[in-house]
Amino acid sequence: MLNSQFDLLPPYPFKRLAALLNDPAPEGIEPLILSIGEPQNQPPAAVQNAIATHCHLWNKYPPNLGTQEFRKTITQWLIKRFHLPETLLDSERHVAPCPGTREALFLLGQICVPQQKNGQKPVVLLPDPFYHVYAASGIFAGAELVYLPATSETGYLPDLSSVSPEILARTALFFMCSPSNPQGAIASLETLTQGLALARHYDFTIAFDECYSEIYTSSPPPGGLQAALSLSVESPSAADPLSHMVVLQSLSKRSSAAGLRSGFMAGDPEIIALYGRLIGQGGTPTPLPILAAATALWKDEEHVEANRARYRYNFILAEERFGRLGFQRPGGGFFLWLNVGDGEAMAKTLWQRFAIRVMPGAYMCGGATLTGTENPGQAFIRVALVLEEDAMAQALDRLLEALKDVGLVGA
Ligand SMILES: Cc1ncc(COP(=O)(O)O)c(C=O)c1O
């Protein structure tokens, strides 16, 4: 007998995609993959250099919460990026490396969800559409998932004010992604602060997934730590200023280093300590040479600015082609979230006739199957603008041609 929680997982989006697009791409056209948020450029050479310099450390078991140098570097980065006072963060208590944020997001369910909350089954709140790991995190922790539709009506962000006090009383964990994947919407500091205030009032954890925070069009998105700062200024209390919250950051998007598997979690010291214990009991600490490479990447902003410039350029290419479709450049991230009427049908057409692979929006949503309501991603496709200039322009030309073909854009 095996764990039946697997049966509760929403279908894995990439498995569904593989089943939908299981025929080969049309002959004679180079396939272009825009279905996955994987940057196609290389991270800076600092990665190889740091790994080579620290290769004598491969024989060492890494500490569960990383090195002091890594934690200090992250602390300094956070202070500078989010204009925080030095006193808000203690690198020894508030920061932990993680082997990519996917695992940490998953483990948060194990750390933050009790068996019962106020005598009832605990709830995990998540946006819909959502990054699939949020659902897995809640399900394997034994929680009920409550999806918050993130549609044009809600500014493409989950609306906590729509959640009833009964559900909030049962809530153990809320995943808040800004800039959001897939829509690229940026939550205001006010929204983040209100979310954290509610988390404290109802005694749940808010996980601010900020993986896309360094990919933005004009101004840097605010972050969860700034929300914590606002609350600590408004109403200082004896509790830790980062209580009930963590932020998660990754090198996968910021530094195009998805294969390095490196990110960090910062926030509530109790959660960080429990995370360290969980890693020690059954997780993966980040290897020391990888931590050294990650440290080098967090100390350098030049390559991040170059990455932002690439994505800005890709969005300009998209705007030139799809502006007429009502497409507006999102505030952050690197996805196009395009309303094409029927996302699944369009994904099939794009693959079969134009050799472009995109993700149907419906595959990133889960709430509708539980509630019988309309799937908020049904009409959409998610297009990852992660290719290099020429390939990107070619892919977007093909996409435009396809949209013209089905009459979504005038010829
Ligand atoms: C919203 C979001 N959060 C977290 C992750 C996990 O990224 P990683 O594990 O590479 O840090 C992803 C990856 O695509 C993502 O889209």
C-alpha cells in the first residue's frame, strides 16, 4: 500500500502538456519551446570560477543552514534591495539557503501546517492559476486547499479580502506570488502588508514567493520583508519582526541558473530553525561549492541588469506584435499571459502547425475542478519569453501568424 495523497494532487501541468502535444513537430520547422520558464542564456562565468575554486569541498557534508558567508551575503543583499534597516535581519536566525525554492516551498507545508487548526482541518490558501508546488505542499501536509482566483477582476492576484473569517481561522499557510507566475502582476506594498497583518491576526504563515522579483519592467517590485518592516514601524511588538512570514528567492530566474538549484528562504526564525531541522532529518543541504557560486551571484548585479534588459527587449517584441490584441506588458516576470479564447486548442494548433510549444492556462489552474466553477485559465496560454533575440522574434512571428489564422488578430 502506498501514500494515497498522490491521488489528490492536481494533474502535473507538464505531463498534461506532454499528452496534449504528443505528436512530433511539423517537419522542416525548428521547434521553439516556450512552455517552460527556463532562461535560455548562460549564467555568468563567476559560477564556474567559484565552483572550480571550491572543488576541494565536494567531500564535505554541507551544514543544514549553509555557511555564514552565504547567510551574510543574502542579508546584505536583502537590506540593499528592499531598503531595510540593518536591525531587521539577523543572518544567523532569519536566513537559510535552499536547493532551489521548489523544495523549500514544498517543505513549508510540513513545517507550517498543524494537524488541526482551531479544532478543524487546516487550510492552505493559494492563487489560481498557481505554481504547482503550492498544491503539493498543502496536500502532503494533509490540508484542504482553498484556491483564490487571480483574474483580471482581482488584478491577477489572489484577493485575501474575499476569504471568509471561517476559512481564515482554519488557514495555516498562504502562498503569495509576486510578480505572479503566470500573469506577471505585482502586488503593492499595501497588499503585502495587509496580507501579513491578516496572517498575524489569524495566526497563519504567509510565504511570499519572490522568484521573479528581479525581472521587472520599470521599478523593482516591493517584497514581503518591506511589509514586515511597515508593520513593525506601525505597531512595534515583542514578537520577532518577521513572525508569520517567509520570503523565497531563487537564482533560477534572476541569474539564469536554474540548474544550480540554489535559492534562499528568509523570515520567521522559528520557521527557519524548523526548516534546518527538516533538512537534517531528510532534506538536501546545498553543497558547499554551489553555495560559493551562489554567494558570488548574489554579490553581482551587473548580470541581473543584463537579464532584465533581455526580457525588456523580448516584451517590446511581443508588444509590437500583440498590442492590438489588448496585450499589456506585465509589471514583472517573463511570461505572456494571452487570452486566445481557448488556450488548449491554441496550444495544439501552435505545436502542430507552427512548432511552438506553450502552456495552456487551464493546466496551471486547480480550483475549478473542486468547485465546478469556470477555470480561470481556460481562455489563456502562457508563453515564456526566454529565448535569445532572433529565436524570440521568430517564435513571436509564428505566434502572430497563428493568431491571424484563427482570426484573433486582423491580417
Ligand atoms: C512561481 C515559482 N516559484 C518557484 C519556482 C521554483 O524555482 P526554483 O526551484 O528553480 O527556485 C518557480 C519555477 O518555475 C516558479 O515559477
